[in-house]
Amino acid sequence: MDQIIIDGGAPLSGSVTVQGSKNSALPILFATILTEDRCTINNVPKLSDVRTTQAILEELGMHCNRDHHGAICVETTDPTRTLADYDLVSTMRASICSLGPLLARRGKAKVSLPGGCVFGAGGRPVDLHLKGLEALGAQIKVEKGYIIAEGKLKGAALDLSGPRGSTVTGTANILMAATLAEGDTEIRNAALEPEVTDLAIFLRGMGAQIEGVGTSTLEVHGVKELHGTDHIVMPDRIEAGTLLLAGAITKGSVTVKNVVPKQLDKLTACLEQAGFALAIEEDSIAISTNGRIRAIDISTRAYPGFPTDLQAPMTALLTQAEGVSQISENIYQDRFQHIPELNRLGAGIDQDNDHATIDGPKELSGAPVMASDLRSGASLILAGLVAKGATTVRRIYHVDRGYEAIEKKLALLGASIRREKAVEKTEEATPEPTRIPVHQD
């Protein structure tokens, strides 16, 4: 098992290029199930979640091949397979996006309930996915940890709004299913995230008829079949935001390239409010500071609001701000698992349910910490960049789900950071009676 070790204190400087979007690439890869033709997906990041997706597709009778340019070619070899097994699906929530394409193209699906990052007692439910597919005519039951769906899909009007906003993966799932449904489908309160738009562009390239792309109402005119296409995955706005925050927390001067600035409007507005200088170009954002960071209040919302995926990295930054900052998490229940670990570094953050108060600035001190999920791991790495001494971030496999070699990109910007194998602790042998036993906590 890998861990990342950071010796903090160095301001970052230089430029760095953003990877392709994880949250865009995964549903697009699953969308290739909708055709038996060859599809080529370009700019796919090298992530553990992508490798898991490829393995699931292979299990579902698809051949996947990645070339050295970052493109993955997918082509159907066995269209009869409809089982997405627990061993793979349980590791990644986005695997639920195989459900809609399987049902629409192959008439049935048996997909294990997904895993990935789970927040709060209720996790991240898939009920809106199932209700949406049932509205399209699917017969669905859940048995022994599997979603079993079958039936011929027909267009319908449906609403995907949930108690904390629209469902992103639910919108993707229903949109994919609707492309091959008989008749017209109207998806109300569709998620506005750019990743949904990227998926819709890919589906249009396959021959899908979709109107209202980029709005909260999507109209899909079902077609009989879709064909292969080539597509370039959009830049990863969450990685872009994380790298900007890395420059910010170290009070450095960093330029992040291959971005769509509009997708980061809420983040850049918050950074300007906190006192950072930004130079925003057509496809890059540069950040610098005069040395003072102001406290601000953050409230996560569905796009175009402040992204929940950047809440944890922003929490790390605000430990260095002068004054009291407030953070409210409105998307996922209990998405504050990074706070106890930040407090181990000296952050002193107070948490009350989905609200956190940060009284800064705090001088952080390096210590061993543990990533509990993807974005919490990123926040701990950012905190380690400014902590005095060495910070060891364990369970870094969480971070590898969404960031391609994050330590290499930060090192290019001047961070003292390295990845190494963690030394697994083993139980000592029972000591001989004549020796004094050594007890370990």
C-alpha cells in the first residue's frame, strides 16, 4: 500500500497541465455499451477508477485498449453479457452508470449496488436512478445486493430532483437509457454539471437526438440504434481547482493550464474574495498572493454553485486565512471526514453536523494522517504542503481514484513530496519467558 510524504514550507511556482475529467470519462466509457461499433475516447486520465471501469466493461463483453496517447478504444465482443459483478462494482460508485446502457441496449441488467466514497449514515442512494428507469418502463427489483432490471423502454416525462439537488450520475444514467427508448423522453431538473454536458455531446456524436443540452430540461428523441464515434474528454475541473488551491495555500505563484475557466467561476470568485490575484485566460488560470489570506464563507451547491468536491481542499486553505471562516456542506451528508485528520495537524476546526467553523490562521505541524475518501486525501496533501515538518498521508489509494500522479505534478511546482510503499505493521512473536515483553498500542 502506498503513502505520500510531504515536507512542507515551500511556496509552489510554475505551470501545470490538467488531466482529462474523471467524472466525465467514466459515464462516457459506460455509454459505449449503447453500440456494438468501435468508440475511441481521448484524453482519459490514468486512474484506478478508469482501470476499474475498463475491467467492468471487459466483464460485460467489451474489448478495451488504451494507447500511449491516453485514448481508450472500446468495441463490443459479446453483447449477451448483462452481469456487473460485486467484486468490481463495489469499489466504485460510478459503476451504477452501466445500468441504463445495459438495459437500453441489451434489454436487461444485473448490477451490484455500487461502492466508492460513501458519506453519512445513508450513503449516496441510487433511488432516483431506479425511479427514473421505472418511469421509462423498466421492471426493477433489488435482491441480495444486486439491482435486477429488464423490460423494453419507452419515452416518458420524469423529474430527477432530490432533497439536496439534482442527481448527476442519475441524470447520466437516465439520459443514456433514453437515447434508445421508444418515443420521446423529457428529463426535468436534470443536473447542470459540465460532465453531463460532455456526456450529451458524446451521445450526440453516436447519433443520439438530444435537445436542451446544458439546461435543466433535456429532451431525448429515441432512436433505434447508435454508432461508434471519437470523443475528447473535457478537462478535469476538480483537479484544476485542487491545483489552484495548492498554489494558494502555499502562497505561491501557479498557472494551471488546460482548463475551462467558466466551469470554475464560483471557485475563482471565492479565491478573489480571499485576497488572491487571478489572471484568467482562455484556457488557463494563474494564481498569486500578496501574502495575506482573508477568511471567507463557503456553502456547497449543485453546479454552478461551489463544488462539493472542492470543499475539503478549500477547508485546508482556510486554515491559513486570517479570521473566522464558515463552511456549510449541502450536497452530501457528513462529508467532513477530513476534519479530524486536519485537526491532527493543528487546524482546530469546530464541526457541527454539516457545518464547520475555522478560526485562522493556524500553524500546522506535520503528522501521520489517513485519507478516508478521495477529496479528503487531497485536502490532507494540501495541508501537508504548509505544515512544518513531515506529513505522511496514508491510504493514498483513495486519492489515486481521482488524481493522476498528484505527487508528480506538485513536485514539478517545487513541492518536497514523494510516494513510497508503506511499511505494514506485523505482530511481534511471543517473547521468551526470560525476556521482558514489549507492549505496543
